[in-house]
Amino acid sequence: MALPFLPGNSFNKSLGQNKFHKSHHFDVSNDVSMLVGFEKPGIGGEPLRGQKLKTRNSNYPRGEGSNLPAWVAFDRQVLCFDAYFQEAVYEKREEQYRVRKCKIYFYLEDDSVQVIEPRAKNSGIPQGTLIRRHRIPKPPPNDDEYYTVEDFNLNKEINLYSKVFKITDCDEFTSNFLRKLGVRVPDNGKAPGDPYSNYRKAMDESMQPLRPYEKHDTLKQFLDHDRHVLRFYCYWDDTESMFGDPREMVLHYFLADDTIEIREVIPPNSGRDAAPMFLRRGKLPKNVEALKQPGKVTDRTVLNVFGPTGHGGRYILDSLKTGASPTEFYKDSDLTLGAVLNVWGRKFLLVDCDDFTKEYYRTKFGIDDFPSVQYKQDPYKSQGREWPPYNGWGSEEDSLCSCMGLLPKPPRRDFIKFMEKDRRGLDSNVLRFLARMDTTKPIDMDRRFIISYFLSDDTILVFEPPVRNSGILGGKFLERSRIKQPNQPLYSTRMSEYYLADDLFVGAHVDFNSHKFILIDADEYAFRYMENNAGEFGRANINNILSKIRSAAGAKPDDIRSFFMRNDPDGTGIIQYEQLGALIRQIQPSISDHEIMTLARMYAERSAEDTVDTRKLLAIAQEQLRKRNYEGFAKLIESFQQADQAKSGCLDGEIIRNVFQAHHVPLPDDVLRAVMSLVTSESGQVAYNELVQQLNWRDSPIAPMQYQPVTSDEAWAGNKANVVNRVQYNPLLDDIFGKQTNN
């Protein structure tokens, strides 16, 4: 019941209002003043009397939470409706109308609409996107308004550009969204069927195939094995034909479609054209028969023909394919190593395959053994490149280089070996041996020779020290050169063998250009170098010598121990060097003098004279630094500490030498190594603080000492007599037979 319009019963509508703006309703158009604000609200945005404002966009109820715009809140959210529209068909007897089903997408972020018709097979109608995405206006007279979310619901018809779409269904998201807006969603409708589509479907189902349907689906095989190729190495013996020869092939089996391709391996200078494709890719039949008559190999077989010839005739096809002649092709199961393939009448032998092929057969067929087939003949395989014989001009290497090409090049030297084995400080890399002539002439028996072997280029120099009143002029006996081993043909197709470092040892008999020598001694550097490189010199390897004596002694360790003890009546555990040689030769007669010397040096009795005078060594090093006035010891410590990342106070010897070289310390490398050995731990690390402290001639001076510098003696005539006089035999026997236990 409304209140009467009397004083005291009327209320001011502007109470609580805070917006009082006015809209622009009047304007001048074509020089005529008129009302233009039909759709504009009144004061404060309130509608005028009798005015209905048209909605521009969808109106979504605001809930709790942030007040975001629609294009942010509903980003990538789409309502999906199933709809259909009916289209009339003119001048066609089979159909009068079509029912076309489509999808309507309503985008919530901007109220745009898109209509898509799913494509049907063999429809003959342009399908896909019927209406692209945009805002669609309503039909007249409301063409100034656009469709919003309130206009879409099930069982509702909408007019989109004169096409009436009826909505029949929607997805679950769309149904839930409409219910949240407060819209009542009716039950799903059903789109009517298309008469012509139903007619075509019934006609297709009623058609009988000419033969039972055969499904050849090779798509899965292609997707599983695309670019998977088995590789086999083949051999074709074509020597039976005229001008034929053995030929090597590579067979590729493509797992994607079971096809085979064969390529030929063309060796250089074979005289064949550079056409490696021997067989084009395709399926390879197993049995090659004569060319069949036309019409014999076909997909369809005609059983009978009746009726008039030409138009109106009838024929019956063989739907069961009883007269077909199938052709067998090679499969992956037929390809095994040792198998012989019939490649259009040519016999190919499979001899080998690659790793991928082996893994494929191991996985699929469980084959683990893949033996390679020997298909080449032994004489052909062992035939090597034969060079012409040496003609005597120049060296053999130089003559060989003239046969390797039209432009002769000088022979290459082993430059790396030369740089590694060249003289560096006191390391001369020269092995010197004392030798005498292997002769019965009294004059030549007393002559002594120095044989020097240079490790940098494997050359040998023979020098005879001059002896006063001997009647023989001493000096260079043989020029430095490489010396061939005896009993080799002078003009041969093979390179001659030369004397190497392993051929020279104490007790060896050598023949230098028909001059026979016996090596009777060596200098200290040669012994030490051969012992340090025992892997290259077998007669200086203490382990090999001990194993040789152990094998010769057999199971008689007690007899040999008692044999040594009988030669030591005092029981000191020490025997003379001559006694050691005689006893060892009784155990192993084939042992050489060099091996006996190595044993004696290993187990010799050490005296105080053999140790290094540490004080004299440090005095020599400090004198070298004092003469050059070197005082950069603090910088050395800083560099060592920077290189010592673990802060352990120790560094590797090579790092110490590199730092000394970087600071240009005026100290020879051999002296530096000797001083470093004094402060080297068992693990090979050098304590750099102690090293610098010992070399610091300012803070830790050592009084200068008199010493004789070591120089090379060109007149060296062998080691001093009896350098190793006494040998400890107990450690020797323990290393040979093991330590003796007292029961």
C-alpha cells in the first residue's frame, strides 16, 4: 500500500546521494538544436522517468574478494554450447534440407562469440569456422545491442546474422557457470538427425565389398621404426664371370617398410665408375622367376564374363583370391651372419654388421653370438706393399722417401724423442760402455774402446783412448752414426735393423761394421739410467732377474742358502762380488754380467762415503746464489703460498721448479733437484718453507767449502776397480725365496 502524497509523507530522494553530475542531453546537429542523449542517464547517473538503459556488456554479480575487471578475472575462460541450424536445399531430389551441427564458443573476457562446424568426411560443404570470433550484434530492431551471457541457455534460439541456431547442450563448466549466475539450466536437448546423412550411412553399410576386407596398417610400423636401419656388410664373388672380381657391398634394411638398399664399396683406383648405388631401395623377393604374363599378377581375378561385349556386359570377380600367386620377400628374420641372399640371381654373403644391428637382434630374437665370416683369401689378405730394393745411394730412409711420391721429401726425424732425450744439465742421455775387441791377436786384445750410445737419435760413437807408447794412434775409431746389425742383406726391399739401446749391455757381443767388440763395463750414469728405466731395459730390471734365478733354482731354497753360507765362514751375511758372480752362474749359467752387476748394486754394502754430504751441497747452492746476489726469497714464499691452495706447506716438485724458473733463480736445475731431495717427503711432496730457508744465504748462511767441480771425462776408461766389493746376500735370498721363518 502506497503512502498518500501529503505533507510529512514525502521523502527527499537526494538523501544519502553523493553523485550529482548531469549528462549532456542536448547538442547541435547539422545546425539544428535537438535532443541527443536518449540513452544517457539523469542527475547522478539515475535513469530518467520511463527510461530503460541498454546493457553494453555482460553483468556479472560481484562477490567477495578482489574487484578485478572481467578481462582479468575471466581470462581464458570460454563457455561451450552445442547447437544446430537448418539449411534449405533447392533443386535436389535426395534432400530438401540439411541439419548442420556446430559449436558456439562464448568468451567471457570480452563477450565475443565464435561459431565452428566440425568437419565431416566427404561432406562437400565448406566447413570449419562459420563465424570468426568477435562481438555479434542482435538482430533488428535491437541491432545497437550485442549478445551477452544472459542471452545463452539450453533450448534457446539465437539469431546470428540471419541464421537461427538452437542450443541443445553444453559442457560441465558452462553448466556450472550459468548456475552460479542464477540462471536455471534446463535439461539437455537432442539435435534432429540429418536425413541425407542417415541415407548415406545406410547405403555405405549395405554395400558388400568385392573381396573380404584386408587391413594393411603399416602406420604403427613406420612410427616405431622410422629412421631405424640395419646395416650388413656383404661380399659378392663375381670371379666366375668374365673380367669379374670380388666386390664388397653394404646392405641397408629399412625397418620402417621392410625395404632393402644395397650400396657398393668402391676402393680407390679400382677403375669403376663412382656410382655406389648397386640396388635401388625396394622390397627384395626371395625367389626370382621368369617374367610373368600381363594380368597374372593383379589384385583382382576375373572368374567369368557373360553378356554382350562392351557396354552391358557382366563379370564375376574372385573375392577370395583363390588364384593369386603371392610373392615372398626378405624380412629381418632372414638376415643373419653367414646367410646367402639371392639378389636377382646374384649370391650375396652376409659377413658382418654394425653395433645397432647386433643390439636389435639381441633384443628382438635373443641372438648373442655374432661371429664375423672370413671371406677373403689369405694370400690376398697378407699381401703388403712392396718397395723397390735399396740402391746404395744415400741412406735407406732417404731412398724410401723418393719412392713414396713424385716430389721426394726428406725423411722425418723423431723431433719429440730428440727434445726429450737431448742433453739437459748433467743429464747427458748418453750411455757409455767400456769395450774390448773380440779377437785373439795379442796387439788388439789390450786395446780399450769407449762406446757411446746417444738416446736422442739412436746413434753410436766409438772412441779409443790414446795410450802412450802403444804404437796405436788413439782417437775417434767410428764416426757417430746409426749402425746396422750384422747378417742382413745389403740390397733388400725391407728396412734394415739397427742397434738399439736394449742391445747394449755389459757382457754383450756386438759387431760394428765387421769389428767385433765385447762390452765389459759401463759408467755410473748408464747403470743408473738403465735401472731407472727398467721397463725398457730387461737386463736392468731387478724383478726379472730375481724371477729368472727363482725359476732356475726350483724348489731348493734351503740348499742354496746353505750354499751361500758355506762361502761365508764368519757368518757376517756378506760375500765378495767375485763370489756372488760365481755362485749365481752356478745356479743360472745363462745370466749376463750386466744382470750380476745390477744385483750387486742393489744389495751392496752401504758405507758412510756413499751418502751425500748435505752441508757441502747447501754450501754449493748458497754460493751460486751469493755470486749472483739473489735475495728474492720473500717473493718465492708468496708464490708458493699462492700455489698451495690446500695450505699444507708442501707442493709437487714440478710446481717448485716452475716457480724457480718463473722467478729466474740463478740455480742450476741439477743442484735444485739435489736440494729438493733433502726436503722431500715419502709421498713426493716438497716442504717449500724449509727449502727456501736452506737456500737463504742471508738468514741461514753456511761457510763456503772447497770442492772439485764435476766435469765430463772424455778419457773415461771404465769404472774404478771393484766399485762394489761386498754384497749382502741375506736380503737377496729373502727377495728370491721369501723370508725364512724359524720353526
